[in-house]
Amino acid sequence: MSGTNPSSAAENRPGVPRKGVGNDPREQHRDVAEAPGKIWFRDLDEAVIEADRCVQCASCVAACPSDSIGIDAEEGRPTLVRMCTGCSRCWDFCPRSGLRYERHLELAREERALEEPATYAARADDAAAAAGQDGGVVTALLAELLEAGEIDGAIVAREREDEPLRGEAVLATSREELLEAGGSIYNQTMGLGRIDELLADAELGDDPDLALVGTPCTIQGATALDRYDHAPADPIALTIALLCTRSFEHDRLVSRLESFGVDPAAVDRLDVSDGRLRAVDESGDTLLETPVDEFDAAGLRGCDECADFVGDAADISAGSVGSADGYTTVVVRSDTGDSAWEQAAPALETTAIDRPSVLERLADWNRRRAESTLPREFDPEGSVGISYDRHREAYDGTDREPEALNPARVHQYEEWC
Ligand SMILES: Cc1cc2nc3c(=O)[nH]c(=O)nc-3n(C[C@H](O)[C@H](O)[C@H](O)COP(=O)(O)OP(=O)(O)OC[C@H]3O[C@@H](n4cnc5c(N)ncnc54)[C@H](O)[C@@H]3O)c2cc1C
Ligand code: SF4
Ligand code: SF4
């Protein structure tokens, strides 16, 4: 693969009429007014965001060279904030459209220096273990790296003060801030798309080294940017993926909890593991414990197309599955991950993972779900870029086909796209 984008722009010009946009003047002049190969944010919006397939990884926000994509404050989704140049890059780096993520993961595996990933069960000392979701390993590891000067900060997530259970991305630069941000937030926080903004407030100098923590799709975007473009991923020195079968849309998650009679403000901790969702209050009393399937409708629909449960492109992955309660399952895959792990070792109690077969079974299940849901072929050997035309061929006529823009936003696109 050469060039700065994973897909071949020449293949990409849409020849398929778009749904429901017959009165749009831009559409009427589309074939003559545009240079060949252009894909606009509007195309991504219709194919992914309006089609309710966006997994809020923020790769498109980070990839845009003209900072044309922002993050909608209410919905937490990407949105156009200024003129789009049709450079195609948001499309090319989106794991729900132009980026064939399974090929990217295959390439990441081939590039890796460690032959076999190392898997552990581990737990941190008391403070990080108490703050963390499982063994507090991610918090402890980041704190050790910060204090050793190996990283200058970590992009993590914490609950917003003004809204129960809604997470926001933060740049933690001290152990205290990391402890405050311990635990899992079950909605996406778009940290990859907020690096510049977070750095602008942090005074970390010209060339900071950051750790990025996120769901596997976020790490796919960050590592694809690192391979093909570098600039947006330049500050990222270490990637940590949180094992993930599904993230949730915040408002739908909160409404669903309410439908079970749970006040979201009373929830101190949510946990999804072993197929169950548990909500616990500050004194440790269980407010709700139920099969997580009951929350299917609150999940992000695009997650069903994701086969990357373990976060295979990350330097290190962390989850709960396979280890005893109070321990974190950790997978270390790269030289960078290995040196970070060595650095943190004195602060961790490490043992062998209890049930490796459970980890493998869940990864297999996740892959089967993706293969049966994806309207396109699942092809780890295919081209890493998926053109707009090919996407339309596979998705049109399915329940995941592109949707016309929300009419409230059409006028803005006529001006900017
Ligand atoms: C949406 C989601 C789904 C998950 N699903 C599974 C699963 O199915 N199976 C499984 O084994 N594990 C799953 N996990 C991972 C698990 O919940 C723990 O995060 C993991 O075991 C690490 O535990 P820890 O105690 O070592 O981490 P901690 O010490 O608690 O550190 C976690 C770090 O991650 C950051 N963080 C938390 N949520 C987010 C977020 N949404 N985006 C970015 N950063 C975040 C925190 O700020 C903190 O720095 C999921 C996590 C998330 C966020
Ligand atoms: S899935 Fe990620 S890259 Fe694609 S539109 Fe959503 S936020 Fe952007
Ligand atoms: S299931 Fe996949 S797409 Fe959904 S949040 Fe997790 S990593 Fe992202």
C-alpha cells in the first residue's frame, strides 16, 4: 500500500443515485461538477451516521486535514462544522465504510515484532484496584509510565459531572487524575478526535508522548492513521484497547435503565461481563442485574459489524473475561507494549489467565456475529480500502443502506459540501 490513504480514490466516484436527495441541486450537478474520486463528508454521513451504523470511534474527525468535522455536543456523533473539501479521508479511515478493518488488523499482526502475544491475569495495588473496573491494571500501568516519564499524559474517559453515566474524554497527566478516571464508561467518548483540543489546554510541550485508551474500533482508527498518514497519530506513543463486544448510545442506555426502575444518578458503577449487566450504587448494593441482551436496543448498531473483540491492533489490550473477579485479563502484543508492561510490573500482581478458552470463545462468537451481519464480504486478505462504489453495491437494498440526510441539516451541506 502506498500513498496517504488506504483506499484508491480513483475507484471511488459514486455512480449510484443517492436515496431521497432528488431536489438537492448538488446532486443534480454531481456528475459534472465534481472532480473524479472525491468523496465528501456528506457521503460518509449518509452511509454511516444517518444509517445508524456509526460506532463513534472518531477516526473521521482525526483524519480530516481541514478540521471540518467536529463532535456534536448533544449526540456525541461526528458532524460537519465547516467547509468540506471532498478529500475522501474521513471515508478512507472509517472502519464502518472505507477502511476494511479486518485487513488492517491482519497487517498489524504481520508488522508486530512479538511472535505471540503474551496473556496475563493481573491486579494492581489497593488504590488503583479500588478505582479500576476489574484489577485496576490500566490505571496502574498508566500511572507508572507517567511517573517514570515514559509518557506525558493519557487520553482516558471519565463520567461527566453534569450527566450521570455520560463519559467524556480527558487528558490525565497525574496519578490522581488517572485514579479519578478509573472504571469503564459504556459509551464512546471520541478521544481520538479530541487530541489537539485536549493538548491545547495541557501545556505538554511541542512533542508530547501520549497513551490512548479506547475501544478496539478507536484503536483501529489510530493505528491506521499511524500507518498511512502519521500526523494525526503522531502524539500517540502507546495504544491500549479495552476488550469490547458492544458500546452503548448514552440516552438509550439511560432510558433502558429507567425502564427497569433504576435511577441513573444512583448508579455508581455499571459492569457488563459474563453476558450480564450489573448496576451498583455507592454502597455496593446491586440496583439491577440482568442479561445484557435486555439492553440490545441501547447498543450501537454498528458494533454488530465489528469482529475485533480483543483490540488486535493495540499494543496492549485489557478486559475482564477469562480472569477471576478482581483481576484484569491483559494481552501484550508489541515491543512498545512489552516495555510498558515491564515498567509497570512492580506495581502489579501477575498470574496466569484462568480461563483462556472463554476469551477465545467470545472472540469467535464476536467474529461470527460480524460475518453474519456485514452486508459486505469479511475478507482479511482483501484490499484495505473499500471504495464508495463497492460499499454501495454491498449495502444498498439491505437494512444498513445509506439514508438520506436529516432534512434539518441539508441546507448546511449545500453550503459546505
Ligand atoms: C464499552 C466497553 C465495553 C467493554 N466490554 C467488555 C467485554 O465485553 N468483555 C471484557 O472482558 N471487557 C470489556 N470491557 C473492558 C472492561 O470493562 C475493563 O475496562 C477492562 O477489564 C480494564 O479493567 P481495569 O480495571 O484494568 O481498567 P481501569 O483501571 O478501570 O482503567 C480503565 C481505563 O479505561 C478508560 N476508559 C473507560 N471507559 C472508556 C471508554 N469508553 N473510552 C475510552 N477510555 C475509557 C478509563 O478512563 C481508565 O483510564 C469493556 C469496556 C468498555 C469501555
Ligand atoms: S464509525 Fe468512526 S470514522 Fe466512521 S463515521 Fe463514525 S466516528 Fe466517523
Ligand atoms: S464492539 Fe467494536 S465497534 Fe463497537 S464499540 Fe466495541 S470495538 Fe467499537
